[in-house]
Amino acid sequence: MTTLTQSQHLEMFDARGSLARAEHELNLFNSFGKAETEKSLRLDLLLEQDALDDSTEELEQLKIMYDRNNLADVTAQMVLNRAERNLQRQQISVELAQSEITKWVQLGMARAQADLDYDVTYAKLNIAYLEAEHTSSRVELSAEISDLKLFIAELRADSEDE
């Protein structure tokens, strides 16, 4: 009985620790995680938009410069093509950054929240299961001990009768 009680105590200690960790992670996510992730994604978007603006301005400046200086057409076209490709890449980067924010707000945040909620619920259910299992084990062990005591009493009674 002592071994069973100690084993059950350790299982409950572990289960309560799991619940505490899950609740802590959920609280951190609700307090900071949601807002910080969204802020970080919005900052990434701003950086990409700034880079897009820089690329647009650079292309315009190059067009003006090459138009005024009448440099060789091949050199001018190479530089302008490079600037246009850079501008196109930045436009795609901005679109991806915008998409990332939308996906996080619509899907990622909900998924992270659901995962953390699941962890907390699972930990609570595990505690409830262990409590029920431990109660059942103690009842079964007590019944077995009672049966053994009764059997011993019957043996003693039989030995006294002989």
C-alpha cells in the first residue's frame, strides 16, 4: 500500500507539473506571444515596404541620370534592367510579408492558441484520469487486503478447531 501511494504521489506530481507548464505557456502566449509575433511581422512588412520604396526611387534616379548623361545605351539598359529586377523582387517580398501577417492572424494565431489550449486540457484530463485510476487501485488493493485478512482469519479459525 505504501509503494502504491508513493507511486501515485509521483505520478500526480508529474501530472500537476505538466499542467502548470502548459498553463504557463498558454499565459505567456496570451500575454505576449500573440502581440509580439504580430508586431514582428508588421515590422518585417515595414522593412520590406521601405526597401521597395528605395528600389523604386533608385530606378527613377537611374532613369533620370542615364537620360541626362546620354551614356552608352547598353550600359544604361543593363543598369536599368538590374534595378527593375530588384524592384520586382522587392514587390514580391512586400506581398509575401503582407501574406505572412494575414496567415498569422487568420491561421497561425488560432493554431497556436488551439495547440496550447489542447495541452492544458490534456494535462487536466490526465490528472482526472490518474485520480480516478489511483482511487480505483486503492479500492482494489483494500479489497484484496480485506479478502486476505478474512482468509487468514478463516485459516486461524480452522487451525484452532483442529
